[in-house]
Amino acid sequence: MRNVLFTLILFQFFSLLANANSLPGIEELHAPKTRMTEWNDWKFGMFIHWGAWSQTDIGYIWHITREQTPEERVKSFDLYKTFNPVKYDPRVWAKTAKDAGMRYVVFTTKHHDGFCNYDTDFTNLKVTNPECPYSKSHNPDILKQLTDAYRAEGLAVGLYFSHIDWHHPAAAPFSTSHWNFNAKLLDSQPKLWKEAMDFERGQVRELLSNYGEIDIFWFDIRWPSSRGNGEPYEHPRVKKDMTDLVKMMRVMNPDLIINNRGVNLHGDFATPEQRIPAMGFPGYWESNITISNGRGFWYKGKDVTYKSKKELVRMLIDIASKGGNFLLNVGPNPDGTLTPMEIERLRDMGDWMKVNGESIYGTTQTVFRKLDWGRCTIKDQTLYLHVYNWPQDGKLRVPGLKNKIETAYLLSDPAKKPLPTTKEALDVIIEVGMKMPDASASVVVLKITGSPEVDNQIRQNKNGLLELRAWEAKIDGKNANYVLGWGTREGDYIDNWSSRQDKIMWDFLIEKPGQFRVDLNYACTKPNAGSRFKVVVGNQSLAGIVKPTTKKKRITMRKPELSSYSLGDIEFEKAGVYKLSITPENIKSNNLMLLRSVILQPLTE
């Protein structure tokens, strides 16, 4: 019966393929914009890493290939033979997710080890294999139970699927470890590659055919990610096969949302992992971050620590304020239950969202360059001001807002009692009172007339210091570019500064004039050291020679070994708007420097 059903599915698939050009989203190989807007409005979802591998407390699955001996690896592949999560009840997971304020779920159908949490015809490494104890349960298809449970709670369903497979005989030779790819086999053994691709296409087709309407397909890793030495690489055969795979998926489900990993630029959203980009990403994006601390997304044992309520709430706000979605990962116990701290933290999130969810769902990113006290999200003509640092004088300063104010009130106030507002120079002052309603983040609602308009001049802080960051710069040239870093704004840089025509500029406001010391915060390898550059501010200029910050041949973005370099002093005689520019005069090697920021430090007499 299953073979007959499979034949019918194939017939339907090729019939649809013949009419692909008539379906929405097929020609451009992306989900419709209306669909992506809907996804982006959800804002908050649950990521679940769970399976046979959860019986260990290592937490990171690539331990299988990176650190284990061949004998240990075999034992890891055999973990399904003892996998029996007798307390697994996805209805509890789904209810917990909904109560936390989540709108969707992404679940691991198959990770790098090849074990399948569903019934598949393409491998015996699966939960329904008779050798797996859980196969004797009344409903052994874990994925079927989960998709039914989450849909019953009104949540959208996403499926995680790893491109690489360390167990399948055709796929395994191509992925020699977590990141490396055996590219030589593509040309020397094309039949093996075809077998690996037939295997992947078959499993993806199963998942999109047998489990109802899938909302999100979340791929992991790439075919390939590198040649095996860290060098980026894309083989023409791989590009074609991945394009064909996405085309098949779009035909089967034109509204399907697909992430960006390994799908030849046909993905719908970017996926920064375990980090929040400083200014978000162009287009749609989603940060996937673990609820627990430490390496890896899987179950980590009983001694693992967890992020605090404040930390998680502020992550959600930060991501929403930059236009992204937050996919919060849990790693359930081997028996199928969420850990006590996962339950507690999700309850914490739900408590906050019950009061403040309006300031997250369906909002767009901030229009403010910087807010010293927190973040902002926007919905039409309403600003949601998420306050982390409550003003000691009870007066919240909103910098540079030009719009007329209609009203302001605390979102946690059921009566919506208006808060007094006044205009002071470039700022709006809201009298919020002395007491912060919620220590994690309190939300002030500010309703305005018209679309938000903000004067976003870079300004001095209360001590007179002014920092010109990479993400705020205007880049005039053909090579230099802004690179998104890791974690915070301090992780972002101007890079690829390889031409004398590349000029970096900032406009800024000086409200407290006087003398300032000019410091650069940068990184440079020894081979690139010795390059000369010029800093110009108004009619003043300073010359600099780049000094090395490390002896390494290359700089990694995670640990760039930054140094501070004092160029000299300048003076601002009066308040006003100024421009600072940096121009190379000669570049010794291939990059002037990796620049994080320029700091103007006021000098006291």
C-alpha cells in the first residue's frame, strides 16, 4: 500500500512540475512576500533538538566525527537501539510553547548523524525500526505526533533537516567532518553523489508529503561548506542539484518558507546562530539561540546552566527591534520531557509576553540609531519603547523624535493612564515615574502623528565622549565594506579596505565643544602593518601608520585581537555638525586595517 501511495505522490509531483511556471513563487524560487511578512510577524518560535543522541549529555552532535574514535562512532550510531522516550508527549511541549508566546516550532527530523525521528523508506536508522524500543509504542512516529500536537495549538510547523548525513553509505563520504567537504569525490565518483542526492530528495519529498502542510523547512549545513581547508567553495553540480531540490519543494508547496543554508541563494531568510547581529540582516532573518548556556543545542545533562529571564526577554526584544525572529532552542530530556529549567524559563517568557506581546508581534524594526536606555519596536504610528535602564529622575528621553505626540502610557497599565510629555530641543521627554514596572524590560507606548521621523545624528554621551562605529559609517569606494560581526555592535567592522579610493566617513553632532583625543579601535595582522592613512576633521588632519595587533596571518571575526591606537588631538571650537573621514595614503599589503570604531575622547584641562 505504501508503494502505491508513493507512486501516486511521484505522479502528482511531476504533473505539478510540468506546470511549475503557473505557480506563485516558482520562477524566482522564493516564498511569496505576503507569506514572509506573515512569518516575520510571528517573531517568536521554539527550536527543538532531540532524538536518540539526547541519551548522552555531550550536547554537541559533531563530537561524533570531530572527537570520537571509529569504535566510539559506531556506538553513537547505535544509540537508537536504546532510545525509548516513554514520557514523550508533544501535546505538553506544544502547550508550553503556546503559553510562552511562541507562534511556531522547528523540530529535528534528521540531524547530521542520520537518525530519523520519523518513519522513512530510505534508511533503517529511524525511530520506527524494530530494533528501536520506542517502535513498540502505540504511535512510534515521533514527528507525526509532534506535527499533530502543534497544529492543535494553532502553531505553525517547521522541519529541521541536515543536508549532510554521516551514516548513509553514499552521503557519508562527502562530509568528512562537521564543516569539511570531500569535493574531489564529486568528479571522481559522480554516481555516488547522485545516490546521495537521490537519498536527500527522497527524504525531503517524504517529509513534505506525509505530514500535512509544512510551513517552514529548515536546512542545516551546506553541500558543500568548503573544500576541506576552510576555503569557500561551490561546485557547479552542487549548485544545480540544490536549485533543483528547491524547485521541487516550491512545486510541492508554493507557500513553503525555506531557510538559507545550502540552497544556492534560494532561501527565504538568514539564520545567525547563537548570536544577534548588530544591526540585523538585509531582508528576512532569524536568530537561533539556546535557552541553556554552553556548547551545542542538544540535552546537556543535569549540571547545565540556563539563561535568565531578563537575558531571554531582552534577546527577544533586541531581535524584534532589528526586524528579526527569535527561534529559542530547547534540548529535552532523553525520556521525552522538557527539563525543569526549560519549563520555568518558558513560563517566564509567557508571563512577560502576556503583558507585553503587543510590543513584539507584527512590529517592524526601530528607526532610532541608538537608545542608551533600551530598544524600540514600531507598529504603524505607535512606538513601543522597551526600557532596560529606568531613568533615575523618572524622565525618559527619546532622542531626535520629530513627530507630534498623541499620547504615552505604560503598556502594563490596564487603565492606560496618560504620561506627561514635553519637547526639549531635539528630544521628547516622557515622565514615566520613579518605579520600573518590570525589571526585565518595561514598555512605554508612544502614539504619534504620521510615520516616525527621527534626527539620528551621532551624538556625545553624557561624559562628552563620542564613538563613531563601523555600522554607522558611510563608505565611499569600491572595495571596503561593512561586515556583520558576532554578538554585539562591538563585533562589527570595516573590512576589505584595499584601495586608496576607499574613504570612510561619519557625520556627527558636537554639543560640548573642546579638545579631543582621537583613538582608533582596530585589528591588523603583521603583514598588513605599516600602511599609512589620513584622518580629516573639518580643516584639521592627523596622519597615522597602522601598527600590528597580532602576529597571525589572518584575523578571525570571533577573536580579532583589537587594539586602541591614539592618533593625536583635535579641537572643536563651537557646537555643530562635523564630518570625520579616513583615507588610505598607501596600503602595504591587501587591507589597511579591520576598523571597529573611532573614539573622540574629551580632554580635561
